[in-house]
Amino acid sequence: MLSEWGSAIGRRLLALAPVLLGITLLVFVLNAVALGDPARAALGQRADPEVVRQIREQYALDRPLPVQYVMWMRRLARGDLGHSYHQQRPVTEIIADRLPPTVHLALAATLVSIVLGMSAGALAAARPGTALDHALVGAAVLGISTPVFWLGMMLSLVFAVSLGWLPVSGYGDGDLGHLVLPALTLGALHTGTVARMTRSSLLEVVRLDYVQAARAKGLGEWAVLGKHALRNALIPVVTVIGIGLADLLVGAPLTETVFAWPGLGRMLVAAVGQRDLPVVMGAVLIFAVVYVLGNLLVDLAYLVIDPRTRAGAAE
Amino acid sequence: MIRRGAEAPRRRWRQARAHRGFLAGLSLVSLFALASALAPLLAPYDPRWVPTGDQAATLLAPGSQHALGTDVLGRDLLSRVLYAGRVTLSIGIGVELVAAAIGCLVGLVAGYFGGWLDGVLMRATDTVMAFPSLVLAIGLIAVFEEPGLEKVFLVLIALGWTTIARVVRAEVLSQKNREYVQAARAVGVPDSIVILRHLLPNCLGPLLVAATIGVGSNMVAEAGLSFLGLGAQPPTISWGAMLAEGQTFLTAAPWVAIFPGLALLLTVLGVNLLGDGLRDLLDPRFRKW
């Protein structure tokens, strides 16, 4: 039993290695291409030649690219993402400052999409083919097609500008009021996907024998759905939460820009504008690593929910 | 499962006409494509014309003179929304044409030949897909000195081919051991002909579905990048760039943000409905939504 878990987890970790290697390689190449001469790019055209030489030596910029890559990886392994000459601070420090707001926002948005999405999906599945079902399905497609940043502006227009219920933008002191609109915005895209997936997955499951059996026992429709159907319907829903991670990370730069949210996404956008390349590449790398590790967690969640995935060598 | 003969297309069309989502999507897409194509005829004003002097008309609310109002420079929003559609739609479709061609080639080669070639190509695909798309797009844009629409075009191609490659490869893998392919190879048909004449046609359904969805994501990505100031630069007009202006005047003149966003939303909705519809019609495995 234990070795089964071990090998299942081991296989997934092993599959992770080439992806992480690919990510770092791509970011490294981007960085190299973007900088041309990194020392000069970092220090500016009028830099003191002596300082440029020192930087070159320090980062081995005169060595061949593969050697530079290995050295860069070593620094990465020590948690060194480089130095922002624009802000005169280590990139890791800058990212660490901006991470908590993004995490708050992402968690709140996930909560929004799961609660709203699963209730809408279950509601639609309970009365398939009715007007309510069609309305919810329509709303889900609409939610998936709405550009996040526009939705953010419209929510802000209604609830902040017109009604004045919530703050227009900003982080506040991390209070709930400031979090509501950004979380709704970022969660909306994914709410539609969760709703669709919950509905079709529930409709699939309710046709199965054991659900029919539960029904034949005389259980009420909601008990059947809640106790028996929902658990099995959870498997694809976990997948969808995994996909949702992509939506969250893609939506973060946009949502954070709309609401002046001091997170990683807005930092990334600002850094591109300032051509602060160490920060750009550091942020891109962090986003990718979070994405990959998030997907790993989803895989591991499968192991818990669905025993079938623990056995066998196939993915 | 694919039955050939004269009956098949006609039956498809009959099914398509009965599919409400597909029809709604087709109508929305045609409407916005036509409106953009005919922008020079339909637009009441020059989209870049800035009225001055006693004609000045900044941030006018929608009314009889300007159906959708004017922006901060007094430019007519209806005209701008129509012209901006050309940019967003051409990026959406143009990018997808190139990306689908690349992805198709990669998928066919990887799936058919397998081995180390498959390994390399699929690791490359995995790597690109390991990034949240917009974040990698922003990182790629940062490589260039100046942002611009032509860079958005290149960057979105660099991201877009991966989905297509995976779809086509999966389809090739499921087809290549069927008898008809084996038979063709057994009688000495060259690989290139097997790929183009036998495998490619069988990939077209899933390819079309994936490419349609791709057009939608390209448009959203372009709008997002332009909204962030990393895409279309003035004087190019795009819905995303208009929305960035709209945000500045959200309180004083909400219409500046409302209309370009609605246009984008309805076009993307149309493309998504079209993609879902095509999947229902072309792929018998998906029959629910």
C-alpha cells in the first residue's frame, strides 16, 4: 500500500524534471536574447567600463552560454533570481513583497469559482432541460467568454462607482472590502468552467447503477446528488480546478492592473514597461513554477480521490 | 465512424442548422466580421478624426450625433469600435492560420515518426504549455525593445501552435495503426503521402475545433496585451487599447469602456459557441453540451 503511494508519487515527480528543465532553459534563453549584453543593458549606456567588466566577470557573461546556464541554475538553486538595477534590490525580495497580495487574491477567486460554479452546476443538473438549466448554461458560456479586465471594470462601475458599496481599487490594509471585486472578477472566468464541468459530470454520474440504487432505496433527490453522485463527480472537478490555476495566473496581471492590486501580476506588467528585465524574468519563472507545482498538487489530489490512479504505470 | 459519400455533408449541414449554439455563434461571428470588413462604409466618421474648435466634442454621451458617444479627444466611438474590430479579428484569425499550420506539421511528424523526434517535439510543447499563456506572452514581449501589434502577432504564434500540435498528434496516434494506414504503407506508399493523403484528412475535425477555440483565445490575448499597454500602440486602434483608455474615464464616461468591451465579449462568445458547436457536430464523443 505504502510502496504503491510511493511509486505513484515518484513517477509524477520524475515527470516534473524535464518540464522544470525546459522552463528554466526557456527563461534563460529569453533573458539572454533580451539583454544582448546583459551587463551593459543592466547598467545603461554610460556605465563605467570598469563596473561593466566586474559584472561580466561576476556573472560569467564572457563564458559560453551553456556554462552561463549552469551558473545561473546554481544561483537559482540558492534562491538568487538576480538583482534589479532599476529598483536597487534583489529580485527575490521584490517578489516576496508582492507575493502575499496575489496569493490572497488567487485563494479568494478560487473560493468564488468553486462555490458559485459548483452550486450553479448542481442546480442545473438537478433540473436538466428546464429553463433554469438553460439560463445557467448560458450564463456559464457568457462567463467563459467575458474578458476578465472588462468584467472587472464593469463590476467596479456598478458596485463601486454607481452604488458605492465597495472600494474602486487598491489593496487597503488587506481588508475584505477591497478583496471582493477583484476576487469576483478573477474567479468569474473559471466559475463558468466549473459550472459546466459539475453539471455534465453530475449528469453522467446520476445515470450510473449505484446512484439508481440509492434512488431506489427512496433517498431524496438532493441526498442522492449530495452524498452519492457528488463524490464521483469530484474527479473531473479536480481537473477543472487544476485548469483553473491557469485561468488564475493568466487573469492575475489583468485583474491586478484593473484594481491597482499590488501583486505579482501588476509588478510583471510594470517591470516590462520599465524594461526591468531581471524582475520580468524572475516573475515569469515564478509564475511557471507555481503553475507546474499546482498541477502536481492536482495530480496528487487524484491519487487521494481516485484509487484507480494509484495502480498501473500509465499516466 | 466517418461515413463518406454525398449524403454526409448534407446530413452535417442539417445537424448544423438544428444546433442552436452553433447557429448563434455563426451569426455573431459573421455579424462582427462583416461589420469590421465593411468599417469604411459603415463608420459615420473617420475613427482618428479629432474635432477641434467649436466642433470639439470630448466625452459626449451616446446620442443622435454619436451613437456610442465620443472619447476624450472627441473621436467617434462607433467608428473606432468598427475599425478596432479589424485589428482584433485579423490578429485572432491570422495568428491561428500560422499557428495551426505549424502545430499541424509538428503533430503529424511527432505522431507519425515517434521515437526521439516525438520526444523532442513534445518536450518543447510541454515546455511552452508549462507557462501560464499570458505570462509567457508578456515575457516574450519584454524581449523586444518596443511593444507593437506585429510583436503580438509573433508572440501569439509562438504560444498557439502547441495546442494544435497536441490535438493532431493524439489523432495521428489513434489512426496510424489502423488497417488503411498499414495497408498504404505495406504497398510502399511514401511517408509524406501517407501523412498528407491519409492521416491529415482524418485530423481535420479536431483540428478545426481546436483552431476555432484558438481564434477566440488569440483575440482575448491580443486585447489583454493591448489593454496592458504591451500590444497595439496608437494610432493603431484595438478593442483592448480602447479599454485601457476607457478605464481612465470609467467614472466620467463609462461608455468609453462599455462598448469596446461588449464588442469583444460578443465576438469571443460567438467564436466559443461556434467552437462548441463544431465539436458537437464533428466529434461524436462530445454530445452533451
